Amino acid sequence: MQQKITSTTTKGFIVGLIMIVLTLGLTFSGIAVDSPVKWLSYIVFIVGVVISINHYGKQINYNATFGNYFAHGFKISALVTIIMIVYSIIFIYTFPEFKEQALDAAKKQMQANKNISENDMEKGIEMTKRFFMIGMIGGILLFYLITGAIASLIGAAITKKDPRPLEDLNQIGQ
């Protein structure tokens, strides 16, 4: 009897929910925005994708190729990316003060640069305010998909491969 394969959707939701809980915990614990601890959720993302690929390999008795494993991991990454975009949009609308904190941090960073005039700084802050949501979504999309692709490559590379082409055609693509 073949073991039931856990879907990429289930794994993606689990990884995404763990990341949301961790991010909320870090955000409301008062840890500074530029603290290295903020990278913990990204580590959870990478490890979650790698573990999910390995778990998938075990469920199918390693009867897959590198490409199958990579596709499985990237599907999880794509779902986590969508979850984090939705979470971020809801978070910014629910807690607008975090947008203001991000704008203040950007202003301080510009003030530290002596080559930027006061007029250019105001224009930059106004542009950032206007395109904040688009920039945030684009940044999340780009960062998570690239990181997800790297995590999928790692997971596919380290998971055992023993493809038996005609043994079980039903598991391919799950």
C-alpha cells in the first residue's frame, strides 16, 4: 500500500503560517527593525522548503528526479510567497504605524548620506510614500521567489534520488 503524499498546498500553508506567527512574535516583541534576528523567518522558509522536499522524497520512496524535487519545492515557495504578500498587505493596513516607522528609517538612512540634499530627501520620501505598497509587494515577490528557488535547488540536490521510470506514474507532479 502506497503512502498518501502530502500536497504542496498543505506544506506551503504550514510553512507560511509558521513564518507569520514567528514574524508577528518578533514584531511585537520590540526587536529593532534592523536586528539580525529578523532573518529568522527567512531561515524558517529555507529550512521548511528543504525539509518538505526531503519528506516528499521519503513518501515516494525517492522515486523522482532532481526536476521533480525542484518543482515540488518551488510550488511550496510560490504558495508561501503569495501568503506572505497577503499577510504583509493586511498587516500594513491593520497597523499603519509600521509603515511610518519604515519611512522614518528610510529618512534616517538618507540623512546619514551627506550627498543627498534636503530637497532630494523630501522628494525621495514622497516617492517612497506613494509607491510603498507596490515596492513592498515587488520586494516580497522577488526576494521570496529567488530564495525559494535557491531552497528548492538545495532540497532537490540533497534529497536521495532513485528514479524508477515506469514503477509509479501517479506520483509525478504532486
